[in-house]
Amino acid sequence: MPQPTRGRPRAFDRDRAILDAARLFWRRGYSGTSTRDLTTALGLSTSSLYAAFGSKAGLFEEAVRTYAERYREIYRRAVAEQDLRTVIDQILIHSVHEFTQPSDAHPGCLLSSAAMTDSTSTLDTSAHYTELHGWNERALHARIERAAQDGELVAGTDVAALTGLVQSVVHGLSVRANLGTSREDLLTTAHLAHELICRQLTSPTP
């Protein structure tokens, strides 16, 4: 009589593993997430986890960089647009969509996670996020400065202040998203903010 065969092990999905790990890190912090927690959530043995990511610290670093870099990509694409109205629109609207990703595809916002107040010797999460935020702000500032030189802005516009205004709106939308505000409501706010901010631009030539 043939012996029953054992079920095939679950195929390793690196993206899913990073997402599941990020959820734990975001909720519990680095120190509060044990290797056992990770292997249980990911369905991996300790040896398989180490083979895939090198260590718990390696998995944490990859999770932070994977999800934080998505915000950098929003700015990278937006500042390549031809007019400043579109640049600002893309930053606000795409940020809202990123903040409100469904939970099965996104671990949540890193800014308000436990990982931001935790510490690890391999990756200073707050420092990485600060670097990312600085890159985004510099990219936007440079783009607004170019718009001023091209005559898109009212003469005398404070480029730094306008940059700060856009960034403040983005961060406010993030906070409201974390408090459970719906995507629809956030988009309504983003569209209104875009309209008000763009009043600082010069009127388009007929």
C-alpha cells in the first residue's frame, strides 16, 4: 500500500515575507519583535529566515527600506512633471493613495510606527526616515525654485515657505490617515489644498 506523501512546503514569497515582517516591526518595534515571532508569522524556520535575510536585523533593514523608499518614488516621479501644478497634485494625491493602501498590501505608515521610537545597532530608523524626508524636501524645493525661475510663481514667492507648506499638508494627511480617515475624505482635502496652494502660481497664459 503506497505511503501518503507529505504536503509540499509553502513556496517562499520574499515580498510577502517582508510585508508580514514589517507589520510586526511597525507594531512592536525592533526590540519587541522576536525571531520566534518572525518565523511564526512568515512560516519559515529560523535557518530559512537567516538564509533569506542574513539575520533579524537584515530583515528589519530590508523592510524599512522597502516601504520608506515608496515615498521617495512619489517625489521622484512628481518633480519630473512639466508644470508645478501637476507636481504638487501628484505629490498630494499619490501620497494619499500610499497612506491608504489596503492592509493586505501595505504594513501601515512607518512615521507613526513603534519602529520609529525603537533602536537597533544596524539601522537607525529615525535617521533613515529623516534622510528620506530631507531628500524629498530638497527635490521639491529645487523643483519649485526652477518654477520660480521659469515664471510659474508670483514674483517674490518664498520658495522655502511654499515647499514647507506642501510638506506640512503631506504630513497632515499622513496623520489623518493613521487616525482612520477614509481615502475619499483625504482626497477631498488634498484637492482643496492643491487648489489653495496653486493660487500662489501665476495665472496661465490664455
